[in-house]
Amino acid sequence: MTLKRLSPSSINLYKQCPRKFFYQYIMRLPTKGSIHLVRGSAVHDALEKFFEIKPSAFSEGYFEFEMKTILLDLFRQAWEGSEKELAKLDMRKEDLLFYFGESKRMLENWVDNFVETLKWHIKKRGSLAAAFSYMAPVTEKHYYSESDHVHGFIDAIHNFEDGVHILDYKTSKKDTMSGAYKLQLAIYALLYEKEHGVAPKRVGINFLKVGEKYLEVDQLLIDDARKQVAEVFAKTRADNISAYPKNVTPLCKWSTGQCDFYETCSESRSLHDFGK
């Protein structure tokens, strides 16, 4: 069954390896869990709930301590709520504690940066409530362009004085603005413009470990995203494995792991082998 609409992640997966796209999105074979997915979900959940808090919950003199305490507690709750997913990973306790601690440090870094900017806005806007309301984004907003056959969930949409800034949160160790990240952001700009009739000013990644990086949005960026989406959509209408060639790279198998579909791919099993 072909996909009726693509997402930034499915498009980037196709570009990485068409055969992997086939197994995951056409055959819908199960994928293994990942600590990176679980901790990413917990971090996103904590940040989303943080911005649901009313400014009146914070004290003028202690808001820095309160914000950090609340955010880390929200993360702890999200992590504990992922107990079943974490158990399926079959990881050593010390490894789980490492990722838990690393994620906490990322959020501590994020809230430190947030508070510094918040202090500047308090001086400009006169109160903590006004500054927090200005900085609080719309979170986890779903957009869909029927004509472009693409959709996506945007982590944070900031309505600032100079225009709309779109941000995606990443727990990556590196702060490299890769081609895949750039395409994801360009698609978000496309989706936002399609919905609102005006393009965002900037799109960027908040690398929680180190900080934010942005791309300025222009028509060229949006047009290129539309072109790439259309190309992948056209190439993913078939349900025949032969239409999805392998792309053999180090991501197929490495010293500590392998692609979820490595064994299946090695045997070249198709839709017919599994039954329609």
C-alpha cells in the first residue's frame, strides 16, 4: 500500500535508502525501538508541557530556579511514563542512566538559555508574565498540504515582532545542519506558507546540547522543498520492490548494530513473500 501523504522523516528515509523506505512504509514491517526515539519523545513532551504553564505559576524573584525544577520534573515524569518502551530496549541500567542524565543536562542548558533571553524581555516588556507570553510558542502543530501530499508536526512556532520563527528540537550530539535537517525545515516553511498564506521569517533547529541554528526563508527554499517532495512522491507510487533499489552504505551494518531490515534486505524478500 503506497502512502497517500509523505512526511519529512519518510522523505529523508527514502533519500537515505529507497529499499528501507519500501520495507518500512510500503510493507510496513515492524521496526525496533531506539533509546534516541524514546528519550527524544520524553524531551519533547517535557518542553511542550512546560509552555502550557501559566506565567502566574512563577515567582518574580525565583522563576529561574522554579523553571528549571519544573522542566526537569516534567522530563522525569515523561521518562517514567516510557517505562514499557525502555524495557523493550533491553539495555543495561547504567546505559539508561547515562541517557537520562545526558537528557537532563540538555534541558538544563535549554532552560539556562531561555531564562537569559527571558530576563532581557522582562526589562523590555515590564513583567515576567508579558515576557513569558511573548516567548511561549505554539507547540506540536500539525500541518498538511493536500496538493503537495506532505504533512508534518512542527515542534515550536514563535510569533515574534520581526515575523514567525519555526523551531525543531533535536537531542543530537552534534550541531551540524545536515542536508536532511535543511530539507525538513524547508518542508515546514512550505507547510506554514500553504496554511497561512505567508512564509515564516526563519526556520531552525534548537540543538538542545548547544543552542539554536537558523535558515532564512525565501521563495527558493520553499520551491526547492516542493520540488523534492514531488520527486519522492512520484517515485513512491509503486508497490513493487524492484522500484526501490538498495543504497548500500555503512548505515546498513556497523560494529555495534545494523539496519532494522538488514536480514530481510539481504534475502531480498518482497511483498509477495509476506502475503498482501
